[in-house]
Amino acid sequence: MAELEGLLNRIIQRIVKLLTRTGYLIEEQGVRYLAEADSDRALTPLQAAACTYRIALGPRAGQKVLSLQTVPSRAADSQQPGCVNAHGFSLHAAVRCGAHQRKQLERLCRYITRAAIANERLKRNRAGQVVLQLKSPWRDGTTHIVMSPLQLMQRLAALLPRPRLHLIRLHGVLAPHANLRAQIVASEPLNAHQACAPHAQTPPASAPQRMSWGCLLKRVFDLDVERCTNCGGRLKIIAAIVDPVVITKLLTHLHLPARAPPRSAARRVDLFQAA
């Protein structure tokens, strides 16, 4: 536990230094305080209201959202093993998996890249309000949050990231400037088709290169679009035909439909289920 507390304190110090260096925190005479937010940004009031669990717009602006509470559980106050809290920061180190535990690793990755809201926990009551069921009750016993559809849209809008912002950051050996990254991340050989071969070896390249779209399709969907299904040879682009008249003649000669299928009507997806 002492090691986790030391690690959390180091993380807090680095985060505070980063926020001070980027201008979000101002340090004067040993005292740090938040810098004034940019009022020109449209998402600033939405983000501020979301952080304080309040309503940003509408007649109830500034008030807290309605929450349904039960009797607080005493077990919620007890600290779990492998978890430490300090100065508003929390470090959760109770979940771990080994390098050979692929299913646990996949579950951890799915948890990290999960969506903001689970559809099965989002419903609509008879009054037309949105009821969000929390995955685990809060310490004060809150189990559900009741909002209007407009208030839900305000919360979701506050989650929108800034343009050109990386949503996934890699650390350790997968970091961009890690010394061991070249030994772990597979690099593409000089010949892009060798990477798609079933028994191809990928020697380390001097400079990283982008994989072709065909190799990416094979890597993700296990679909080799650059391989002929009749003879098994490699396919290559010999010409790009853009003339509609020529395209129609070629498709008609190959007994293929020369016109695209008609567009079907858009399906209505209801995100809310009647409670």
C-alpha cells in the first residue's frame, strides 16, 4: 500500500506540473489556482456543469439534477485492496492480467475503450424523462439519475473532445519514444506484399512505413483483397476507370448490375426503452 501511495503522489505531482506548464493552473507565491476558462468556447459551460453534476442550460440552470438514493452502504466507505485515494485523485491497481491471459487482456481493453453510456442502463419513464441507472451505487446511496432529454444531450456534449486530440495514449514500452518500442511493435518490410503473406517474416525497418489498405483489411478482417480467388496470384491496379459509359459496358459484359441498388429508408433507432 505504501508503494501505491508513493506512486499516486508522483502522478499527482506530474499532473500538477503539466497543468501549470500548459496554463490551466497558475502558481503564485506557492499557491496554485485554476486559470479563468475561455468564455468563447461553447462547450465550457457544459463541461463546468457536468463536473459539478448541475444543469447547464434551461430554466433550471445551476441546479443539481434529480437523483434517486437508497440507504448508503457501509461497504462503500471501506477502501478496496489495491486502491488508494489522495487529494481528489484515485489510483486503481487491483485489476491486472498476465501477458499470457489474452481473454483478461481483451476484457481490460474493452473496459478502457467502452462507450460513455450503456444503452441497457438508459431508459425513459412515463413522464418522458431519462433515467440512468448507475453501474454501482455512490457512497451517498445514489442509484439512478433522472434528467430530461435536453439535459442528457448537455451531458453528452460535454464529453466531446477537442479537435485533433488523441483519445488513446500509450505508455511504457508502447510509448512513442520508448527505447524498446521497435522490438515490440511490428514494422512493415520494404515490400508491402510480404507482410500479407502467410509465412512472411517482418524484419525491422529503418523508418516506420504505413501499411497498404489491403494489408490493413487482411489484418483486421482476415480478408485478403489482393489475392485472386481463381489462381491465387497477387492482384494489382492496372487502371482507374471513371467514365460512366465505359463502366456500364464493362459491368454489362461481365453480367453484373450496372446500377447501384436503391437506397433503403433510414431505420429509426430508439435509444430509450419504455420503463
